[in-house]
Amino acid sequence: MSWGRAARRAAVNSAAILLLLAAWEVLPRLGVLDRVFVPPLSESLVAGYDLLISGQLPEHLQASLARSLAGFGLAIVLAIPLGLLIGWYRPVADFLTPLLELFRNTSAVALLPVFTLILGIGETTKITFVLYACSWPILLNTISGVKTVEPLLIKSARSMGLGPVRLFQKVILPAAVPTIFTGVRLAGAYSILVLLFAEMVGAKAGLGYLILDTQSSFRIPDMYAGIITISVLGLLFNLLLVAVERRFSTWRTT
């Protein structure tokens, strides 16, 4: 019975995607969409298979993954401790909040030319750009997670004699984990999306470069194959982060 419910739920959840894919295949063939600019899904999948067999797609995918994971990993290492520090210690928050408010409202994409001017067009620029974009959702959600811990929990822990360090370890940090992971999941999506902009400037490999190159040379099915690859990569990345979140938040009610 549980398998039947799971199958029905999966069918309902995937219905919209299946309809989109079916429309993508049928509408260009019926002439509703110009198949020169929007080829049927099957043609894009065949183009993706050809790119895969030729080795071009794995090469571009590997380049993008390396940059994305490097920037994303650095953002986690740097933003979570800083967010915990700002959220927990008022003097640090008072000192840094004006600066954070200034930069949080500045689009990462708008700063790409600045990163390029300062760091050049090499790998350092792309990784730093991803690091900058990913840091904000992690940092802001970490600060929010610390500041929104239930006051009753803190009061109860203090009444039991927990000092500041133990209080932070046993109460604040565990209670903030779900909110922190929300920021991490957002950053995971950003790590792929913003990288595409960086790879369209001075790159010779990567999915962003592949899309721009195929578009400029009018290899439209190859372009859509690159877009599909990015979508699948983002979906798999999000599923991985959800699994990690469940692993570290097993006490959370679902």
C-alpha cells in the first residue's frame, strides 16, 4: 500500500515536468514553435549524446564542477563561522552589519567586471566570483538561525548551569542547523547559476562557455543540450544537499 501511495505521489509531483517535456517535443513538430530556434527535445537529447560520446560534454562539465565546488566549499568554510560569530556576539554584529547591508544589496553579477579587472580572467576570478555569490545566503541564514533560536531554550539551558560555550554547542548550534542548511541549499543553486556568467567571460571550457559558443555558432541543439545538463546538475546537487541535511538534522520533524 505504501508503495502505491509513493508511486502516485511521484506521478503527481512529476506531472508538470512530463507535460513540459511533452510540449517541448510536440510543439516544434506541429509548427507552433519554430524548430530552428526551439528544436524538439529528442534532437537536443541526441545532440547531448553526441557531445557526451565525443568527450566535449564531460570536459565542460568537469571544468564547471571543479569551479562550482571550489567556490561553494570555500563559502561554507568561511561564511558559516562568520555567521555564527555575528549572530552570537553582539559587538561583532554591530561592527559588521553596516558593511554587510552595503554589499548584500549589490548584485554579484554586477560585480563580475570588478572581479575580472582585479583578478584577471583566470580560474581565480571564477572561483572567487562563486565564493562571493554563495557566501551571502549561507551567511545571512546562519545569522538568522542563531538569532531566532527559541528564547525559552536558552533560558532553560542557562538555568541548568550551562556556560556560554556549552550553551552555544548544545543549544544554539543544533537549533540553527535547519536554517543554516536552507542557506547552504540556496548557495548550491547559486554556485551553478552565477558560474555560467563567469564562464561566458574569458573561459575556454565550462558549461557556460559551451552554451555561449554553441549559440554564437548557431548549433542550437547543442546549446539546449548544455542547458539540459545544467538543469540536471542543479537538480542532482539539490537532492544531494537535501540528503545531507536529513543526515545532520534527524531530529527535525518532516
